Amino acid sequence: MAVSHLMMKINIFFLFYVTLFQLLINPALSLPLCTDSNAPHTPKTPLAFCNYNGSSCCDSNDDSNIQKQFESMNVSQPACAPVLKSILCSRCDPFSAELFTIRTAARQVPVLCNSTVSSRNNFCETVWDTCQNVSITNSPFSTSLQGQSKLSDIWQSRSDFCNVIGGASVNESVCFDGEKVSINISTNSTKSTPTSMCLEKIANGSYLDMVAHTDGSSRAFFSNQKGQIWLAMIPEVGSGRGLDLDESNPFLDLTDQVHFDIQFGLMSIALHPNFAQNGRFFASFNCDRTQTPSCAGRCACNSDLNCDPSKLAPDSAAQPCQYQSVVAEYTANTTASSRASVISTASPVEVRRIFTMGLPFTSHHAGQILFGPDDGYLYFMMGDGGGGDPYNFAQNKKSLLGKIMRFDVDNIPSESEITRLGLWGNYSIPRDNPYNEDKDLQPEIWALGLQNPWRCSFDSDRPSYFMCGDVGKNEYEEVDIITKKGNYGWRIYEGTTIYTPENSPGGNTSTGSINPIFPVMGYEHSDVNKNEGSAAITGGLFYRSTTDPCLYGSYLYGDLYARYMWAGVETPENSGNFTTSNITFSCAKDSPVPCDLVPGSELPALGYVFSFGQDNNKDVYLLTSSGVYRIVPPSRCGYTCAYESRTVGSTPAPTSPSGSGAHMLKGSCKSLLLLLLLFIGLSY
């Protein structure tokens, strides 16, 4: 014990002098310190509620208390709830001592970034705008008010609120902007075009979708096309371990309800934003009305569209609308004493049927579901039905085919109201859906003119960037930025080229009658294979991990057939102008699960790339027919990245004007004081 204690002191002294040297050469450096003046630590048990599982100022008991505090606030408003959660969880931040101290006084909430220079860093205004009129029980913003209160009950205006709660969002103080505070990390800030991507294989199973657990932990849900869903533990990058997933013990098994075939199956899963508290879980799948009694939705080809399903020819031996698209809600097996954050199974009995619609043809039905990170509404991607969209469904504002829909699943109307409104299931219509501006639109529609949106994502740093890969027909695969009421041109355009349908019993839409939004990225079929039908895009996401800092900020996407990947870089930022490059990719030789290669090449044998996924550390995954792959540091594949040597691990977004977690203190005096406190806290 004495030797061990001596070694610990030696390590502490070494850390002290190394850090002191760093301060002398970099006086702007701020140091991690908890509110109890102790150093941050790695929790022995992963935190189930707060996303601080690396260096943290919380243990599992602190985490549980924060969760109880959050639940006692009784905030159900979908946009405000995650904002308040992030504020409560900031007490676990490694820099919490600075976040919760201003002018030497302790605070109940952290200093919120309040900048007049950059709206990207003005988290204080975001909190006010999102939560000002939300009732909060035992609000942490005011210890003097008991019971329920609103921010607007305490402060008269946003400026009053931010003058008290906010702090400078410049390089002179640490402040909280909704994300874990991170020190300066070098990334591809010059926006140079990435050239390579290194992968490691962590599992052999074939999965179609991946969703990170909402509790911020290292867990994620994986689903396959057959209809099974698993809750898995993701290993740390560089640990040498594979995905911890027990295929014999699924979280939820829907194989009895799902029609599984080449074009059909369990297409997507989504967790309610408050899943860790309420256990609400959603699945999008296909059913066969000849096999399942509950598979009884209205046909998408109907009299409202002057479409008669009895006149449609059978497609692949299936009758029109025999197969249907379903969105259903399920619940985790919780009890009064156990929350969804610690539950490992769900009930296969539907809580409610959100949506059911018959499909006139057997292809192009997309099926992805996503919750909007800002609004908490459920987005549902739907293809045009296939066959070149002969009935022009994608442009028909009364059809839900070829559209992106947006539902409110927190406010469920009565059965009589659903019937009166002509809804397709148990949901309500968000008040700001575009039908309020265009009465010709079905109220469910958010965007239109899509062919088969295959894999969409919200940028984790900029949620307004809602990206979708849209599968092409004869020539072009595209990536679109989805906006409210946006019309993406299909079936008038394929990409930017006029499309001429082979037949059009449903009529045509003139080019002059719409204002199409053209793709921001994409590729020609001839770029990957000259054979018609041998290209199909798999939409990806913006890379926001620093595991590979040279990829940071680029949008990644690929071709289904797994021989080509692209990275799109936006310059200047927020311009919508992207430069794309085909990137080389390979598999690390020390991959936890050995990678097979395509015969005669150095390419990993991915098979088909079904989807991209992202965990709570913002690391990115490829879900393929041959297994699960993760992007890892480029040096593991022999690639060179000028920024890699200055990056530590897989951390949140870098501290920079374009994606700051916080702004660091300038000046050495306060940093030296923190270092001294850190040393004292560590050495006794």
C-alpha cells in the first residue's frame, strides 16, 4: 500500500509539473475541476442519464439524483425538456467548478453562453426562447419560487434573463452552450477535402438501423430487416473489443408482425426523446394484409387521387396494397420502480398504431422514422411506390407517396376526431406543418417531390441541416437538404435533368408550376457502374467525431454496392455549396473482428451498405450486409492526417467558432489557481 501510495504521489507530481509547463506555454488553457474541488474521474459504473461517461464529475449516485431532479420538474414539452436535461447534467462536466462559479459565488445552474458576436454560441437565448413559457416544478433557475414557475414569471425579457444567467461567450471565460465542455482540439478547420477513411469491424451481424440510447450512455439499439431489435453495448475506440450484442436475447422481436422479403421488412426504429423516462419506442415496418388482420390500412391509390387500385396490375405477384407501411408504438418493460434506462426488453404488444397505409407497388417505400432534435416531432420518409411513379404521386399534394411526413405523437386525438380529420392513424398534426400555408397539401406533409428517400439525418451540430439521400431512377443519385414545404422535383426532374416517364396514366406536372430544390451532392450512375440499376445511394450524416479529425464537418455517404464512398465539404459554412470527393477506404489490420477483402483488391468486403449510424460520442458506423464497421483513427490504416497527432481519443466537437462546447479562460492566474486546487484535491 505504501509503495502504491508513493507511486500515486509521483504520478501526481509529474502531472502537476507537466500541466504547469503547458500553462506557461499556453496561458489560455483552462483546467478540469469539479465543484467539490476534486479532479474529474471515469465513473466505475456507466452513467445511465447524463452523457458524461469519459472524464466526469459524477458517479452513478450523482447521476441518479440528477435524473430524479429532472423527473420532479415535470417538463414534458419536447423542445424544452432536453435543454433542461443538458443544464442539469452539466454538473457532471469536468469543468463544472468554473461553470457553476461566477464572481466567486456558487450557482444553481451553469453560466450559459451569452454572445452578441455569434448566435451559434448564444445558448442562453436558446434556453429562453425554448423554455420561457414552460411550467417547471421546483425550477433550478429560482430558489425563491416554490411549485410551478415559468422563466417569464421571473424575468421580463430575454436580456434580463441572460444578464443574470448568462456569461460572456468569448475567450475570457468558460460557459455552457448545451454540450460537454471540450479543450481546443485540432480538426479539419481549413475545410480541405478528405481523401481517406479507416474502418474497424466490430460485429458480423447484418443490421438495417442503429439508434443511440437517449440516456447518453455507450449503448445503442440495432435492428435487422427480419424484425428483431437488440440493445447493445458499444466498446470504446481502440479497446480491441467487438460489439457486445447477444443475438439470442433481443430487446424486441416483431418477426410475427413483419413481412420480410427483399423489398420489405423492419425498415427503421426510433426512440422517443424522453425514452429513458417513458420507455416509448417506435418501429416502422411492412405487413402483409393477407397474413395479418391488423394490416388493414387505406390504400395510397384511392379516389381522392382519381386512382382505382382495382385497375392496377399485380406487381411481383402481389395485389395492389397487399403490402402496407406501418409505424407502431411499443413500450419498454418498465415497472414503478424501474425506468426505461435500465430495462433490456420491450413488450411486443403494440401500444398504438401510429400509421398504416397500403402500398400500390412493391418498391420505393423508404420507411425511415426520426425524431426531430429541436421540435420533438416524428418524421416519416415515404417513397413514391416505384415503377417510375406512373401516377405522379410524388408531385400530387393529396398523396402521401414520395413525401416526408411530420407527426405529433405526444398529443393523440380521440377516435372520433381521427375519423373526422381523415388521419391515417393515432397522431396529431403539428401546427406549423406547411398545410397552413398551402391548403392543397395533405396536413401530414413536410416536404414533397422525392423518389425514395433512403436514409436521412439531422446534423448533430446544426439540426436545421436535415439531409436525405434520394435514390435515383436511370441516371442520378442525390443528396438533398430538406426544408419545410420543399419540393425536390421528382418526377419532373431526376437530379437536375428533366425526366421523361415511360407512361403516365396519372398525368404530369409542368416544369413551370413548381420551384424545385435541386440536390447539393450526388453522383451519376456512370461514375460507379455503366450498367443500369447498379447504383443506389445510401444517405449518411455529418461526421462530428474527432476520432478522424480530417473527416470532421464533412457529410459522408455511399453507394449501396459498397465500392464507393464520398465526403462532401461545405464552403463557406452554411452556404449550401458542397464540394465532394470520392474517398479511399480500408479496414484496419488490428480490427477486433477480422475483415474480409473483395477478391483481387484491398477493399473491405462490405457487401451492401444499408445505413450509417452514430453513437453518443458522435462516432460513425457503417451497417452493411457483412457486419458493423466503425470509423477509427486514420493511422490505423496507414493513412496520414495532419491533425491526428494533436487529437486525444474520441471527444465531442472541437472548441472553435464553428462548433464550440465552451470557450476557455484567457490569462494564467485563474488557471494556476485551478491547477493548485486540482493538485490539492488529488494528493491527499
